[in-house]
Amino acid sequence: MAWQQQVLEVNKTALSETRFYTHEISQTLEPNEVVLAVDRLAMTSNNISYAVAGDMLDYWGFFPTEAGWGRIPAMGWADVVASAHPDIDVGERVWGFFPYANYHKIQAGHVTASSFKDTGLHRAQHAPVYCQFDKASANPLYDASREGQDSLLRGLFMTSWLVEDFLNENAGFGAELCLITSASSKTSIALAYAVKQRGQMKSIAITSEKNRAFCESLGCYDAVYSYQQIERLNSGAPAVIVDMAGSAATLTQCHQHFGDNMKYSCLIGATHYHEGGATDNLPGAKPEFFFAPAHVQERSKTLGAAVLMTLLGESYAQFRVFCDGWMRVQCAEGQDAVIEAYRSILTGATEPQVGQLVKM
């Protein structure tokens, strides 16, 4: 008997083209191999960003497959259904990165009371945080009723919290305004929440006209502008921009509007990946990519890993409660429903208040 693994794959050069790869996972495991039954995974614009940056940041390397195809990483929950590692028990509930699949086999190691890691050779070059599976039994914030929220929010909140922490560590680069593109995305909302909580800069939403009212209703943005209203922004105020959209036209317009008052330009997401393009030689600060694991390592040295995770956890617990007021979690189950959900998010058709989970 074997497990029938089914994995969603996308064409790396045409993300709308999908297929399901089927593979048998033998019940005869090699030493330290672990099989995970994958439960609900998040499917958000964040995952589209992983696909867009798949080659540049080696997200495709997380779960290698045949040439030309890619497996998008996703965060969520799974159960250990088979273990050939002496320190990992069957039945353990874990949170981490998975492909969109029903089963996932890893080579496990670095086991602690709270986590273990995928130590497969293909994971050696990746940041440790991306290879880690956290045990629900050891997480003080674990709440079974909030698993869906955690799949959707935990990873992206960490990224946004770290961006805000990085800005604060650099005294906001002297800025008064924090411009946030694709402001209706959950990663952007998390960043706005963190900026608002700190209170050192004004959080400025830049979003589509159709999502303006939604962003205004959240309460975490000090002001909301549509992409057509960028010229109305106060260019006399020093600003930083955190670009979640990945639209060269939008980023260029913001830089040209603020000129030398654009003090820092941070690239994170690609919700508008189809609007990509060159962003060379822009006025103001040179756009640079923010790599969250690098900041984790840096702050862990200065604060200590335990203190950093405590601060992050406390803020995340508050953010979950904030999201109770606006986010509606829903789950698409089965191959057809998963594909429909994926294409909806890829094209930007999903309503911003929906938190989309999928289960194979």
C-alpha cells in the first residue's frame, strides 16, 4: 500500500497554466523520513509573489519537479502520518511550508521540543525559517479555532512586522509617510497595522479605486489614495515606499512624484506581477528587495531569538483579533475548486476581505 500524492504545479513562464502531478509515496521509509498529510493551506497574493520571484529567490527550489514546471510554496497545517525518525511522533500537528498537495514527504532533522526541519539536500541553501515545521503542541499561541487564520496570516504578518521593525531600526529613514501599494492585500494590511501601532509614521494606502472603501474601513490606514490619485500625495513630506504590487509604472510614478524625498524604497510583493518592468535610475532612494530571513538573523543577534519571537508573537496575537473584524475565511476543497481559487487570486478577482484556504 502507498500514499497517492497529488501536487498542483504551474507553468513557470505562463502561471495560468496548471496541472496535477500524481506520484506514489511508498510506505517503506528510509531512516528519518517523515510523511505529512497536508491539511488547509493559504492561497493569497503572497503565493503569487513566490511564483513571480521563483527563479530570483529560488522559491521553485523548495519543492523541485520537472523542468518548466513549479510547485508554489504555501503555509498551513499538516499531520504526521508516518515517521521513520525516532524523535518525531505520528499524530503530531505541525505548521510550515508545503507544496499544494495532499501528502508531502521530507527528510527530517534538527528536532527540538517545538519544531523540526526538512534537511533534504535541496533545502540546504534555503533560510532555516523556510525549512522549519512548528509543533502545534508547543506553540503558546496555538488555537485550533484559529488554524485558518494562522495559515493565512502568520507568515505574511511576520514579513510585514519585520519590514516595520527594519524601518524603525533605521529611524524610518527620516520619513513622515509610509506609502504602501496594493493596500488591500493582507500583507499590506499587516504592515499598515504595524506602522499604525508604532505611531512614528503615517500609513498611506495606495490601492485600486474599487478597493478604496474597503481600505478606508479598516482603520489601519491614515489616508487612502487610488492609483489614479498618486499626484495628490504630499510630495513635500519625506516618504518611504513599501511596494507590494510589483508594478513598475506605479513605483516609477511614486518615485518621480516624491523625487529626493523618497528616502527608502522597499520591494516585497508582486500582486500586479503582469505590470512588471524596469525600475532603473529612478529619483530618490534606489529600490531594494527586502529579504525577511536576513533581518530575522540580524535582529536575533541583537535581541536574542527568544525575545524577537516573543515580541513578534505578542503583536501577531493582537493582529489576529483585529482581523476578526473584517476577514472572512473560506476553504476550497478538491482539485477543481483549488484551480478555480488559484486562478481567481492570480487575476486579482478575489474580494480583499476573503481569506482563501485550499485543501486537496
